[in-house]
Amino acid sequence: MNKIMIGDHLVGEGEPTFIIAEAGSNHDGEIEKVKKLIDIAADAGVDAVKFQAFKADKLFNTEEIVKKLKKIEFKEDWYQEIFEYAHSKGIILLFSVFDEKSVDILSNYDMSAYKIASYELLHFPLLEEIIKKNKPIILSTGMANQLEVEKVINWIKSRGYDQIMVMHCVSQYPAQIEDVNLKSITALKEYNMPVGFSDHTLGIYASIAAVAMGSNIIEKHFTISRSMDGPDHSYSLEPSELKEMVKGIRQVDKMLGVEEILPSKYEVNQRHSRRAIYAKNDIEMGKVFEKDDLIILRPSPIDCLLPEEVDNIIGKIASKQIKKGDLLKEDLIK
């Protein structure tokens, strides 16, 4: 798999899950809430916090919707202060971008990657502008079928660009568990690029399960409080839940291991607890071993004969006198 750098984090197979706390527009148009959300994300231990850079009048052709969204736009004059604030908290600041102007403005700051929301997946002019900035692209695939996903990936690659990450996403708010289809993560891995999950379900279980399925990136909405007004608060995690999700993901990261069947370091030292072959009776030198002369017991010290050797021992001759309970070894048999 092609691994990609986001800031100082390497993202891809075998790397720790890259966790994005999606603040979206949950700042409600207030810069102090932006900072509070960054504080919460940093305290939870995520890798990045993400907001949305959009101009309402460039999103919708409906005056009523534009009027509502204007109130929750991320203000241009906040960028410098907020990038500096996120840096002071040791967290990467990301944005979903929805128009070419926002891409251009954000390129003046320390952008580590650009996020494309599901609704913009086929917005090729927007993608073209991002490619010019030579920064990684995180693509959400909500509502898309396989042909559309392949079309976008192939179009980007045809521009000679391969800094692409693709996110399984269900564009439903909140997403119902029967619609989540986490096996899409496995299908997306066929594209040989970092794969993620943008989680719109209630709770933390889908994100943790997605990591177990092989997701390299998790994006999850969070808020200061679900009781706040605004379009995204109701299905977002509260601070304690975000912390719990991060804890769960980090534990799964440690559990995943490698694609190989092998004992753990602890188990290697426990192999002596397996069974070995012992003498069930006193056995005189020269006696032909019979099945009733043997018993399989624990432990299995070094140089023992394992139970798989029973059939090879029967019919052979005891080279020495063997006492009941003695461990059978090669030098006792001929």
C-alpha cells in the first residue's frame, strides 16, 4: 500500500490509525468555540481536528438555506489565529473545502491535506485546484458506487497525482447501523491507498469496528455538547465519548498485529506447558514399546518427545531401563 504523510504522521497499512476529530460547523460561528473544540480534540488525543471551509452562497441556490449557513461559516480572518492556536496545542488542523477560492486561501497556511466531502466527490474543477497545491487529498465516498469511485481515482491519477486517501462514508445523519456496510473498507483497499471511515453513526462502536476491519483513518464528528443548536450537534460525540473512542481505537491498533500465524512473545515462553510422552509403567531395557506403556502429560521440557511421535515409538525397543513417570527422550529408544 502507498503510504502518505499528513503533517508528521505516516498514514497507511501498519501505521497507527490516523484519527480526525470532525468539528465541522459545530463552532456555531464563534471563534471561542473553535478554540474550545480544538482543546477538546487535543485533550482526547486525536491526530487532527477538522473544520469546514465553505461560502454559503457558493454551496446552495436557495436563499433560505444560504442565510442559515452564513451564520456558521468559518471566517477568513480566523485562519491565521486558529492555525497558530492548533499548532500551540500540538494538533494538525484540517479543512473540508467546498470551492476553489477556499482552496487557494488555505494554501497560504500550514495545510497538511485537503478533505473532499462526499457531496463534492465529482467536483473535478475543485479537485483540479487542490492537485495544483500538491497536498494529499482525502476523498469521502458517500452516495457513490464503485464506478464513480474508480472514475474519480483514475481521473486524479491521470493528472500524474497519487497522493490520495479514500474514505468509506454513509451520507446519512445519523447513519443507521444496518446501512453502514463496513465491508466496503475491504473493497476500497483494492485501490492500494490508505483507506478510512467517515463515521456518521451514533456512538463509537462503528469507528472502532472499522479499525478492526483495516481502516487506516477515522473521522468522527464531535461537539462541545449535543444540547447546542446547529445542524451537526445532535449526532456528534461529546468530549468524554471522543476520549473513549480514541482509547478504543488505540487498543485495537495494538491488537491488530501482523498478517502471519505465530505465537506471541508470552506464548513462546509457555510452550513448555504443552504435553509430552512419559512412561506409564516401569519399562525394562529391551522391551518393545506398546501403547499401554505410554502416557501423555504436561509439561514438555526441552528434548522431550511430543505426542505426535507416539506412533513412531510403538514397536521400537527400550535402550535402557525406564521408570514409571520418566520423560521419554530419543536416547531411550532404538
